[in-house]
Amino acid sequence: ELLERMCKEHAVEYDMVFKGCNVATMKRGSETPYGMVEDAVIGIREGKIAFVGGAQGEEGKRIVECSSNVKDLGGALVTPGLIDCHTHVIYGGDRSLEWEMKLAGASYEEVAKAGGGIINTVSNTRAATVDDLFEGGRKRVAAILSEGVTTMEIKSGYGLEYEAERKMLLAAAKVQKEFKVKVEKTFLGAHAVPNEYKGRSGEYMDTCVEMLQKLREEGLVDCCDCFTESIGFSVEETEKLFGRAKEMGVKIRLHGDQLNNYGCGELTKKFKCLSIDHCEYSGEKAIKAMAEGGQVAVLLPASNYFIKETKLPEVGMMRDMGVDIAVATNCNPGSGPCCSILLVLNMACTRFGMTPEEALRGVTVNAAKALGKEDEIGSVEVGKAADLCVWDAQRPSELSYYMGLNLLKECYVDGCKRE
Ligand code: NIG
């Protein structure tokens, strides 16, 4: 009777309520590991999380009693929807022949002579239509989403000319339209110097600045990225691009320290980049700069594995200095055609020495930060999007423990179930 009266007095309308679940909220600063709330209730209203708390608390009890659409999850684990914050999932052709050649001992030059390497993907991408690119990426996107990814970043960077970069970004936009997933579109025109600009990387960078401007005006760019490396672009060239991106209010990220220690830490700090990605060769100076500048270190263990890199990122130093670490698939045709975020969690632990909790932070709250979207997604907190995964698991560490076992039961984007 008392409850009935309370329900009437404080009529709270939730579109949906979950009960009977343990929630790894991944909230920053939580007192419990994983921000865990056991025997929890989650209230969803207008696609957002409107309540999360224990079922035994007064509010939790009232919500369950007063709501009509209550779903019992039977003791399942709930996490935030996963975020794959670094992918090149849209591209033309594939490079399995090149992989076979490399395994048989072919050198970089031999692969390039046989038409392999990044330029091979560039010709296939230039020859493709937007639909070809979307259809080619469909199976990879579907595989990544099947493991609970609710937001993914997709980069351009295999067109290296305006029309082809535009096609890639349009195909990325189509992914968001056709699948139930949020897509963050990143312009990576400065991924490699195309053949027609061979030996003239500075001039090509001017073209990248023009492309960025146009594509941003067309609403196709959320973020700008650059491959700053001995075989990519110099620090000075990168500064030119980032200077313009900053003026335009475009978010900035950087592919850095993948093959050499190239001074990327200072650069990212200077331009207030959201993240520096790869980081195998980031040393003390770079890591200190990231810690001071608040950049996320995005680590890509599947590529480290695929190219048999022996240098591992300095995870211990990052941890000690308080750098936030994210992990991602880096799904791409050359250095790692990885379509499994759960396998990445496992590799983050086995290869990079991260804890299961750090790995899960890497695909939730820290990945959200790397995309500049931490106030919207990445944790189960009131006011954030109701992007949620329901797992057939008792403990969050099961997600990084298994290899090749998908424990996902249900996935929600903005409170709507993905079928
Ligand atoms: O993230 N570092 C640059 N780009 C990709 C690989 C590019 C390719 O070989 O196609 C990477 O590893």
C-alpha cells in the first residue's frame, strides 16, 4: 500500500528497467573494481540511463515496483556498450596474397614490387564505389559489432585524393545508417604519400589541408589524424595539418611512435590531441607529455601480434604516470585485419601486461575519452546513452579470458535492442 502510494506520488516513467544483473559500470573513481554494482537495477528513459543502483536500496525497489516494463536479466553481467576507437575497417580489396608472401619470407621490396603494401589498397579503394566500399566492409563491421561494439571509429586514408577519401567517409557514414552503431569519422588523408606525390610529401600535406577543409564543410569529418613517422610525415608537416584542424575546431588524434620514437608525445600535447595511437616506441619523455597533456594512449595489440613486433609499449610506465590507456582492433588490411574486440582484450592482457580491468577500461571509458565523447558514452552512469551489453558471464574478466568465445547475449544502443 505504502509502495503504491509512493508510486503514485512520485510517478517515475522509465521506458525500460533491467533488474537481476551485476553491472560493471566502469565509472571513474569508483570504490569497487570495475565500478561494480551487484544485484542492480538500471532505469532507461528516452535512450539514456536515468537510474543505476542496488535493487535493495529504496529507490531501486520503488523503480522495480512502479515500472511496467521490467526485464529480469537472470543474474547476467552488464557492461557499457564496447567502443572500438581505432579502425580502418573500410577499404578496397584485401592483402591476403601479401601476407602469404611475407610468411614465405618475401622482403618489403618484393611485396611492393608485386603490387602489395598500402599503395595496393589505395588503387583498389580508388577503383571502388561507395557501395563497393560499404559492401566490402560489411562482414568486418558485422563481426566487430557481434561482440558488443556500440560505437566505432572509422578512418579514411586509403584514398589519398579528395574523391576517394570522400568515398571512404561516405561509406563510413553508411555504416552508421545501415547498422545500429554510432560511427566517428576520422580523416586520415595523411596516411601515406601517394605515388603521384612521391618525394614531395610537403606538397601532399598542403593537399591534405585542402581536403580536410572541404570534407569538414561537407559534414564528413569528426576528427583528423596523421601518420607521423619516418615512413609517414614529419613533425613539421604534421604541425601544418593540425594547426589548420585546430582552427577549424576539428578533434585531433595521431598515429605515433609505431616504428620509432619520433617525438610524438610533445606534438600531441602541443595540439591537445585526444590520443596518440600505437605507442610501441613511446619512451619516458613522450609518456610524461601524455600524462601532462591528458592524451589517451591507444594501444593496438592485434597489430603488434600480426606484424610480429617484438617491442611492446611501456604499459607499466604509462600506468605509473597515470596515462589513460585504450585498446582497439585497428582493423586494417596491412598490419592487422582484426575483427574481434574480445580477442584484443585478451591480447592486451597476455601480450601487453594489462589487467582485465584495465583492458575493459580500454574499450569503454578510456576509448570514449580517446574519441572526445566521455560525457556521452563509455560507462553506465546517469545521463549517458543507454548503450549496454548483457553478457553470459559471472565476472568481467571472462571477457578477456576466453579466446574465440563470444559471451554476448544482448546489446542495446540508445536503449533499443540490436537484433
Ligand atoms: O595502423 N600505421 C598506419 N596504418 C595502418 C596500416 C596500414 C596498412 O598497411 O594498410 C596501421 O598499422
